[in-house]
Amino acid sequence: QVHLVESGGGLVQPGGSLRLSCAASGRTSSINAMGWYRQAPGKQRELVATTSPGGRTNYADSVKGRFTISRDNAKNTVYLQANSLKPEDTAVYYCSATNLYGTYWGRGTQVTVSS
């Protein structure tokens, strides 16, 4: 079992920045990919960014050039640096971790972009 806890969400003005963190505990040695997803009200959950243990990354087109995912394997933590935030980035952001047994999810952290 892998337990994930997100932090760093909040209210930010358009054009601002936030750094989200996700700490993993439990069977962390088995984790392969980690990533961030988001779900806005009335919409399906969507991919934001993912990273492999070796640092290979993948981003949704909507966040390329604005968001950066990074990973500290020693701390079992994944980060999402979100810059130039837009109102359409408003959503609950979820951390995910995948191993041979399945995909695990955190409870999410709210990001609201509004003036």
C-alpha cells in the first residue's frame, strides 16, 4: 500500500505561482511513475503531468511551458511548480503513484485562481 498526502494549494491571483508537494509513504520502494492530475467542477479528472523514476516527464498541452513536475526519490516526494496561473487552472489537484499492484491517489488539494 502507498499513502499520498498533497500540500501547497490555495488561492492565487491570475499570473501568480504555487508549488504543490506530494509525500509518499508505505511501500515507496515499489513506486514507478508519479504524477499530478486535476478535476474542475463538472469536469472529468485530467492529466497534468507525470514523471518516471529516471526523470522522464510528460505534460498536458494546456500546462506546457507553465508547469514543471519534479521528483525527489530520496524523500519520496513529487512536486508541481505552477507558474503563470490562469483562472482555468482552478481545480482540485490530485497526486498519483503507480506500482505493480495499481495506482494510488491522494485526497487532493484545492487550487483557486481568481482576482
